Amino acid sequence: MRILGQDGIGIAVAAVETASDHALVTLKGAAHLVLTQARARTLKIRLYTPEVVALALKRPLKSDALRAIADPTADMSSPLKGPFDALRETLPEAYGAAVKLAKLAGLLPAVVVTKVTGKGAIASQNIRDYEGETIRALSIVTRARVPLEGAEETELVAFRAGDAGPEHLAIIIGHPSRAKPVLMRLHSECFTGDLLSSLRCDCGTQLRSAISIIAKKGGGVLLYMAQEGRGIGLINKLRAYRLQDQGFDTLEANTRLGFQVDERLYGVAARMLELLGFSSVDLMTNNPDKVAALEAAGIKVARRVPHKFASNAHNRDYLQTKKSKAGHYL
């Protein structure tokens, strides 16, 4: 993959997670390992540059050694890393775009780059604009009546952007009015909790209870967002679970992986509500950040409706972390 930055500097890129030794050999010239600041902090690397950090690499480049640096689940088995000396000069603009591309692909946010010349590169601005464009291009693809247990008067509305990216769903229960705030739950998909009834989180309980409550209240909307693991994807969420088993809390796990605490795009939800004709909501949530994010995206939150449930032995610490460190109303 080649990326051309706004500063005119082009780079060849290999994602650390998927790169083979053979692929790394094809990267000619001085090579750098580019990490997010979140991952760099975990590795005690000084942050001299904004957004991302670059480390000079010595050849030969070995994929296993690079993955041991990028993947925190290997920190216990490969504890001796560094010392690292981060570049202090201004980094090419394409470095940050390359890490963003790895995130978009659902990979660990770490890449190996070398500078290149020539054509045939993706513009870094296109990578940075991608998420915003998918929000603007989101449209209703189809809709159908789908009776649910406890909410038989239900319609599912499917949304997708023009590039056939992630598919989001709106579960419309009853016939909610557009003239007043609609009772609404914004729910990020959770394969383990929603489908497998995992006890590590409260997602499955929140999903099924929200549908039941909305039905009993006479109608409303549940937005089912394709943003697993607060936007980091299922595989990275499982990596985060492994880190939690090593003693890190749910927020620390995300940042050790190199992600922000919350990588979700709340503009997607705002666009879905706009397409459905809703401009004001009574939001079922315990998360104050959801309220702020929806309002920042142009949706009026008339009131916050508490949506909490009893903990169990497996998710008690998880919920306590959300309360004490993320400010959730639990």
C-alpha cells in the first residue's frame, strides 16, 4: 500500500499485524515503526510528535519482533522491549493516515513505513475523510416488518453507505411520533453479549431490556450500531478481554492496544435519526458522553433515561470502572 501525504511525501506501508518477513523485505530504504501515542505511553516512549510516534528500525526487519512491540497481549511473554528512541522531527503527514488506515481495517494501529516516490498512491486526505464521507453517504437500503418477542409491532430499517461499508440497523417499535422526543436507545453491537449472553458485560441485558421497555412505553427506536467494542472491532475487543484477564481494566485495555477509550462515530447515529425523521430524543443511557456526542452531532437530547441493571460476579469490576473512571451513572 502506498499513501501520499498532503505535504507531498509518499510512503509504502505494511500493517504490523499482517506483515510477513518477505513483505517487510520489499520495503526499501530507511524504515520506521509508527505507533499511536496511546501505545507509545504504555511502552514508556517519549511523545515528541503529535498524533503518532515513529521509531527508527534496524534491518533485517522481523515480523514477530515488530508484533511483540505492537501487540500488548504479548507484553507478558515478551517483557523486554526497548529502550526506544522516538523521532523528534516533524513526521510526514502520511504517517498518521497510515495508522488510521490500519484502524479502519480492524487491525492493530501499528504500521511499518518507508518513504517512496512515484505515482499510484492513495491520498492521505481521502483516508482521513473516509469516516465523515460514510456518515454523509449513509442511506436507507431496505426495511421490513420483523415481529420480536415482547415487541411484535416492530420494523427493521437497514442503513449502508454507498461504498458498502458497515451496515447499521434501526429497530422501530410501534409508531413513534416525530413531533415530540422519541424514546431511543443507542446500542453498539456486542457479539459476545448480545448473541452469546456473555456475563463479562451488561450489553445483552441492556439490548433486550431496551426493546421490552420501549414496547411497554408505547414505542420508540433502538439504533443497533456496527461499532463493536466501542469501535475497535470484535478481534481487538477479544484482545482487550485478554488484557483484562491480566489485570487491566476495560479502559486501560483499549489504550494499551493503541486505541482511544471510545472510537465510536456518533455522527452515524445522528444521520440515521435524521433519515428516520427524528430530531429530538429521550435517550436511554448511563453514559454522559453519549448525550454530549449526540447533541454535538445535531440531535437534541430532551432528557436522559437511566438504563442500568444489577451486576454479576463477572462484570462487577467492569461496571465499577465505567462508573469511577468514565463517569457513567451506575
